[in-house]
Amino acid sequence: MSLTEIIAAQQGKLSEADRRLVDVLLADKAAGSFLPAHLVARKAGVHASTAGRLARKLGFSSYRDMRGALQDTILADLDASVRVRRRLKRAEGHSLLASVVEGEISALAALPSQVSDADIVHAAGMLRDADSILAFGEGHASSLAEIFVRRLVRSGYEARHVGHADWQAADALLSLTAEDIVVAFVFRHASPGASRVVNYAKSVGATTLLVTDRHAGMPACDTKLVAARGNEGEFHSLSVPMAICNTLILELSRTDHGRSLAKLAKVDMLQRMFRERPD
């Protein structure tokens, strides 16, 4: 559910102060999604603590999470053509390539403030301890999940990729056990398929990890790695979640007592064998 839908469903529980805050947030969603709690409260003429209480009434752990859900709502309302137009407009009079590079650098620079080293270490530990790894992603997320699995396999891990919530997912889930982990990749829009895969994984006791750019409407996983993929309302690439995946692979190599490095050396040997010209 979007934030506006959540608010509509909870209307009967909202106080007059809550409604004044909601009016400020929704009057200009783009502006409201970046306002800190004390500024929203000041504009609404209520006490600053009201913002935190409203967030909790709506099911969020903090005002920051509620604000993130509003940002998700804005992104979901923008189709691909609008986002591309915004990126092109921002690059007018300048090098388009330089504009794209600038955007990627900015998004990557913000990553460490959203996903900590401790988050990476914890997530890598979940992957390392699992018997097998199932990576699920639809659309663009499917491409990233596939690359991630390929690198996991080359590092000596039992991993497979699922890109469709259909018979392919059903077949892959048949052998899932409590000793395994499901990694769900979800970007921009909620993914009913990912939610079904995660819910099934939880029902058999498997561990779950979510990599996403959304703050709300996501499947409830054991661990979440949440990071924005660029400026709000503009064209986004996969460079940020790819950086997360690369860091997880490197963290595994650093901590799995040579398992990854030994397997990578064997991959190199096999590649050389296939490159050699027959006598």
C-alpha cells in the first residue's frame, strides 16, 4: 500500500493534529517528502512530537520511515518517460555523459550513509552460513540477481537465480529448507512475486534478505539493505545495488577462510583450459 492509501485506511484513528500534519505532507508531496519532522510540525502548527506519533499510528517505526514511504509514493506515480525527461532536462547545455556520471557518483557517494559496514558484515554472514542461496528479482532486478548468483557460484557457493514468479519460482522453491537463504531484489515498485517467494521462505524457516530502494510496501525480511539509486523522480541505474552485491562478494572472500579464493583460482584454471588452442 502507498502512504496515501495507508492514511486513508487509518482516517478514523487520526486526531485533528494528525490531519493537519497529513495536509501539510500531501499538499506538495515532493516537498513534503524531504521536510524534517520539526518543519512539518511547524507548518502544521502542532508540537514536533506529533510527527513521530503519527508515523507510529500509521505503522511506521519512525517519522523518517514514513517520509521514505512518501518518497516511494512519488516515484511510483512517475512513469519511465517522465523520469527520462527529467534527466535530459537537467543535462541541457551540458554533456549528457558527464551528467549521467555525476548522478552515478552522487548516488554511490550516498551509499555508505544508508548501508553501514555492520549491515554488510551481517548480510554476508547470512550468505556464508546458508546451505544454498536463492536470488529472486523481476524486471531489471532479475538482471542484477542473475549477475549476483554467477559471482556467488564462482566463489564456491551453491546459488541459483529466479527471474519470474511462475513455474520457475515453484520449481526453485521445491528444495528450499530452513538452512537456506532467499535474497529478494526489489526496485521502485512493490513486487507481489517477491512477497510470495519471501513468505514461502519464511514458512519453511529459511532466512531472508532484501536489497531494495524502497522504504515501504516491501516483504518483511530478516535483514534489509535499503539505498536510494539516484535523485528522486529521475532515471535510475543499478550501480548502487550492484555496489552492494560486489561488497557482499568481497566480504565473503575476506571472511570465508579461503573458500572463495580457492574456487576463483579453479575458475581461472578452467577458463585458461578452454582458451587454449588445440594442438
